[in-house]
Amino acid sequence: MASSLALTHLTGFTSSGVSFPASRRRWNGGSRVGSLRISASETNQQEPDLSVNVNGLHMPNPFVIGSGPPGTNYKVMKKAFDEGWGAVIAKTVSLDAAKVINVTPRYARLRAGANGSAKGQIIGWENIELISDRPLETMLKEFKQLKEEYPDRILIASIMEEYNKAAWEELIDRVEQTGIDAIEVNFSCPHGMPERKMGAAVGQDCDLLEEVCGWINAKATVPVWAKMTPNITDITQPARVSLRSGCEGVAAINTIMSVMGINLKTLHPEPCVEGYSTPGGYSSKAVHPIALGKVMSIAQMMKKEFNDGDYSLSGIGGVETGGDAAEFILLGANTVQVCTGVMMYGYDLVSKLCSELKDFMRTHNFSTIEEFRGASLQYFTTHTELVRIQQEAIRERRAIKKGLQSDKDWTGDGFVKESESMVSN
């Protein structure tokens, strides 16, 4: 990739000169990623407002159903809206569902303590599930029905295709005709038919990613988010390419390539399908720190190189509490996606998430999400800088040292000041 990072988004052209529709250049309606605007209210505390405006889309709260089983059909997506989720991202679709054949079982869990014990807390979840195996026509019909019944709620289509410009253009056109509000592009499924240049096979190749993003953003008329794979050395590289190529936002992270484990009785891997398995995507609580690190890196890059307020960041990874979500927002995320958490705790998890996030906001007297979004980015630096900061702090503490450590420290000339240094009032 070229090293130039000239910001061309405001002109409506990508770095490669590909034009994208002006209707998609939407403002987030708030402070920029990483703008550390801590404006806690000094008046009587009001009920915290969880609503967010992202790329021109209004959501009642930042909690979004992540693409996967919780968004696999009309019934479950309707359930999500009825429970109060801020937005729903449907399970990934492609033009030809016939090539998608899932197996069962396709999930495996990791528990704290001795794995396999039903008593241990679930901390990890692996899946070898593919994208939607339902006919595209069926999914499109259900998208349309949902938008007719919930016109004010945000429905996002997740899409993935082979390395074929015409196929991408057809898929975008067909999903947009249903009235969906935005598109999330799956550049990150770790086991999504890489031999067809699908999923992470695109997200791990920045040259290929730039080309495909160019096709997508030249066609799409709604906001586009690029979903990032964590299975890469530097996640800021594909995130940068996606934004430079016209995407309005990035989402991170998708699942981490993994082998859940080996059954020590049978010697077979999990999840076990007729005695065999394949590496899959790892999610749940155990990936949360990794996801925070990836989101922090992307947010710092966005703040430094794309600080114009037009772009959004959606945090994903191990969110089970309002505190988990607050951490992503403190690192610059506009929204927070939940998928595995819904599979483990149900769609009513959103009530708990909202309640706990509000509790956090009350504790710090924040009235809106924007008041603390990105606030913790300022506390990250290099290890070299950490050493310098600590050495300076030690020198300052020594310079203003209060009190005496032992009787041998008393001096004649400074006796009065030394006495006063140990008085408490």
C-alpha cells in the first residue's frame, strides 16, 4: 500500500479516486473519536441519555446485536427490537446460500477451572459456523418486513461475497432495496471459505481489501462499516485502508482463530463432528482484553489520521456487562456489539447492559455517551514514555518529601519546618 495518508473523505473520493455517493457522507452528531471532552454536569443530575447518533443513524442506546445467530431470521431480530436493542446486524448473507453447509455440533465452550466441568464459569466460546445458509430471497423478504414494522429502528445488513465486482454490486443493490439502514462488510470471518477469497482472506490482504472496498463504496448509498479481523499483525492497517477507501466506519473485532481443545478421554478435538474438527472463531469473555487492545489501536489511528468527526468505531468482544461496554466507549467506540453474550444470556441482556451503563455514568456524572467517549485514550503511551513519566514523578515526590523517616533525619537549621511537615492540621 502507498504510504500517503492524505485525507480525501470530505471530497467524496477515495485514495484510489473512486467516487462514492454524497448521501453517505454523514456526520456522527457528536465529538470526534478521541476528543477528550469531559463535561460532567454541575447541575442536578438527570437520567443518563444512552442514545447515540452514528453516521447519521439514531439509536436509542449503543448496544447492537452482532452479526451471527442472534440475527439469523425475522423472529429473532424482531425479538431483539422488542427487547430494546439499539440496532440489529443480521447474520451475514451472500448471493448463493446453496454453497453454505453447516455442521452440528458447531460450538465448543471453555470453562474456568477444569474444562468440561459443568460448574465452571464459561469464559470462552468457539464456533465453526458459516454465514447464513438461508436463501437470500428469504432474508431479503424478512429485512423488508422488519423495516416496515420497525421503521424507526436501525437494521444493518452484513454481507460477504467472492472476489467478483459484479457479485458485490448485485448483493449491495438487492439488500439496499429492502430499506436497510447500513451495511457491515464481513472482511473477517476466520473460517469463511478463504479459498473463495471471502471473509478474513480479504481483511488480511490490504491490496485486495482496497480494491473490494472501492467496488463496495462506489455502489453503496447507505453507510458502510468494515468488520476487522484480529488475526493479523497490525489491525490498524486494514482499518486505515477501509476508511481511506470510503467506508464510514470500522467494527472490531471478529472472532480469533482458535482450537478450543482436545478431549483427553477420546483424543478428539472440540467441537467434534464425526470424530473430526476444524479451527474456528473464539469469542466470549476471554477475548475482551484482546479486543480492547485492538480497538484502542484503531481509535488512536483514527484520532491521529482521520480526526474529522465523520467516522465511527464499533467495539466487539466479550461484552457481558455495562462495564465491559463502558471500556470500549472510553477507548473511542461509538457503539458496542454483542453476539455470544446473547447466545449465553438471552435477548433481555440488553436491559442489564443499559442499567449498568447508566450506573457507570451516574457514578461519574456523565449525562451522555459523547461526554466520555474516548476519554481513556489519553492515558496510553509507549513503554519508553512510561519510564520517563515514572522517573519524573519519583523526582517530584522526593523534592516535596513530607515528614521524616527516622530520628537521624532531623537537622538543626530546618527544625521548625521539619516539625510542621508532620502536623496533620
